Amino acid sequence: MLHWNPTDAILSFDTRLSPSMPEARDLVRRARQLLPSIGEVEPEAVRIAIRPIPATICLPSDRCRGLPATISRSPIAP
């Protein structure tokens, strides 16, 4: 799964999806910069999905008293 906020911002559920679309090719190009070992791969499929992001977690507890509030976009184990 690849994602980049500027690309996400220009796509919608109505966007016609194709592995040859410039946005898909750009994401693979960016991935190649981070992981050169993937070689000259091309997009095989394009899908748009919604990933649930947990609400900000800020739970007061005796263990955390006196510590700054915890704010996260990911789950935090107690």
C-alpha cells in the first residue's frame, strides 16, 4: 500500500483508476527512491480505501498522573 498526502488530496472515490494513471506511477517512483532494491517495478493495480484512524487518545489514569497527555494517531498499549 502506498500513500502520499498530496496525491490523496487530489483523488476521490469518483476518480477513474488505472495502473497507468500518473498518480500511481508517481507513487511507485517515490517508493523506488526509498527502496531502490524494488527495481523497475510498475503499478499492477490501483485501489482507493479508507483506513480507520483512532481518535486522539488521552486517558487519565493513576499510572500517568503528572505526565503529559498522550496524543496519537495510532493505538497505544496500556
